[in-house]
Amino acid sequence: MGQLPSTSGYVDVNHDGSLAVVSDAVGNVLLLRPHEDRRFDVLPGTSGRVDPNGDAEEQRLMPSPDGRWLLVHRTRSVALWRLDDRRLVAEYLTDNDHGLRRTPVAFTADSTRFAVASQGRVVAREVETLREVAAEPGNADPVQEAAAFARVLGEERVVVRTIGFERIEVLVVGPDGERSLFETTYAAASGPRGHVTVLADSVGPQRVHVWDLRDGVAGESVGFDYGSEPEVVAASPDADRVVISGDGPEADVVDLDTGARTRLAGGSGPAAPLLTEYGFLGDSGLLVQHTISHRDGNDLRNRLLLWHVDTGALLGEWPEPTRLRIPGQQPHHVAIAADHTALTVRADGSIAAWHVHPDAWARSLCDAFGDLDGDQRQRYQAESDRGPVC
């Protein structure tokens, strides 16, 4: 929260703990606001949704492709948030039989409309006005439901359908019909996230497939053979890179144009694949990971990690401030907003927006302390003064 150049000698806190004064041995004074954590802000009203055991209601996050909107899927409802001003816009009931096994929500590739499977219907609305623009009867079958979404939104969707107990089929479902892509025994899917769907075929050649639906049509997938069993996969917004966790603790970033692989390295290594989720911070060259506490299960706080995509270096690691009842209790979900904040779900049900992008760090420091003067810039920026920071 702050740093003094000499040993601290005096600390005083006001009656409610909202302000603190710390001084050091040579007279420097630091004013702190302990209740304010500038690393993140919390979407208002999202905390406190817990059951009698103190467990938070499970939530899944789906950001719009442009990062300005967020659909929060709970067990029986879907909430629409405007992320630029952190405002709840609308909330809709969903069909109870969905649970969280499927995600009955979707945005169009241009982020102008969204659809929700609600009370026996799939309804599409304009994002800005919430005006209903199309509706279709709902269906418990995932392929038929995807067809309803495709018709109301006018875009194709990639769907995974179970065949018996051991096989699955991957299909593209559009407004006018469906076509089968391939069958396999098991696949790990991350999509759709925005306009990109990623699916890893974990048998045979163990191939990773990436479909870019930016124009609303799923053409041929871009893919590659991974060589070990993929468990968790996520793609960059431009569908040119993917991050993959295999059946061990390692994870790789793969460039789909060159085939080059970069191993994520740092700290104690990535978590077990099924206890983690990744998200690319737009085109910033950064990757976030929301994962199990301490990545070895001996702490009760989930963690957010920040990775450098080109080098695989770990840039930062921060614990969630709220504690879990047991390790792994809260599923890990991360979504990326347009301002490059990373949204995570916490143990108390709250949704936090982490300011992990370097520009956000600079803004938060400027808000707190103002800009550096010329002499300070010269000292901190070595021999070259690059001008004002703020």
C-alpha cells in the first residue's frame, strides 16, 4: 500500500480503520486508506450470494466480444452488466433444468445483440436498448437449443453433442441447418469466448481446433497436433494464439501461424488443469490465469497470475482477498473487459475487476500520488526522460 525510506516509528488508525497515518524515523509521513485496494474494484451488489453452508452460488462469466458487456450466468438467472461504468443493466430468469451444465446465453460477433434461454424461449435483444428483436421456442436438447440461438442471432455456433456414454460429435449449427465436423471420444472445450471457439480432441492425434466466427460463420478450423492430452484451452481474440494445459501441471502458449511453443514458467508452475482458467488481455501480449490457491492446494485463497505471452515469464501473482471454506471450492472463471481488466468470481460470490494491465497500474498510481516531477522522472527513468507518466 505504501513504502517509507526509513524505519517506521509511528502508526495511528482512525476509529473505523478507513484512514491510517504512518511516519518514519526521519519525519516522512504516509497517509493510507486501508479499505481501498487499487488493484481491483468489485461490481456493486455482487457479494453475499451464499447458501446456508456459506458457499457462494456458482457463476459463469461471458464477456461480449468487444469487452464492453458481461453476461453472468447463475443457476436460475442471467444478469447483463455494462462494464465501462460497472452497472447492472438487466436480469432474466433462466430455465431451471439448465443448471450450469450448459451456458444458455450468447452475444453476436459484433456485440450489438445478446440472447438468453429463458422460461421456455430463446429471446434475442439489442444490447443498448434491451428491445426484443427475435424469439424462438426453447429446447432441452443442446443442438436444438443451439439452432434456436443461431436463428435469433443469425450466426453459426459450434456445438458438442454427446453420443451414448463414450463418444461426442462436434457440429456447426446455423440458422438453416447443421453439419457434422468430426466425432471423438473426449474433448476439452473453452468456447465460445467472444467470437472464438476452441476445442481440443484428446484422442488420436490430440489435435487442437480453433474456429474464428467473427463474421458469424464457422469456416475451416485452424489447428495443430498437440502431442499430449489437452485439458484446458483458450484462444486470443484474434485467434492467432492458444494457451493449453495438458494432463500435467505444464502449460504452453502456441502461435498458430508459426507453430512456435512457449512454456509458461515461474513461481511454482501452473495449477492442475481442471482447477484453472486463462484469458488473453486483448492484444497487449499479456495472459491472465485464475487458479487454485497457491497452486498446490495448501491455502484457502484463489490466485490471479499474469504472464508475458512472448517469453512465458510470470509477471505477477495476487491472492484473492476472500477465503474459501475448502481448497477448490469456488470454480475458476476469468473474463476480460475492454479496458483490459480481468474479471474473476470470488468465494463470497462477488465479481472483481482486476487492474492488472500496466496502463491501469500507472493510472492507479497517478490517481493516488500525482505525476513525478522532472527530477524524479530523471532518477526513475535512468538517463532518458520519457516525459510525464500520467
